Amino acid sequence: MTLGYLAKQDLYSLSVDDLDERIAALKAEIVRCEAAKNERGSSKSEAEKLFKF
């Protein structure tokens, strides 16, 4: 599923269990995205240190 699809999906049709599963999946994806962002941030700072004059 794409992010656009998720934002437009009718949540009323989902059961409470489905909503709980969706929330858990979204939270896990947030953690994964934040980890990727932090890795890139540290790579960027390492590269900046390397090329700093």
C-alpha cells in the first residue's frame, strides 16, 4: 500500500483489531524511517568531517 492510499482509506470499515494492527504497523514503519534518517545523518556528518578544510 502506498502512503497516499493509506491516507484516503475509509477507516470506518475496519474493525478495532484491524485498526490496532494498522497502528502497530505504522508505528513500526515510523521507527524504521527514523533509524534510516539517523543513519543518513551520521553518514552526512562523517562526510562533512572528511571534506572540512
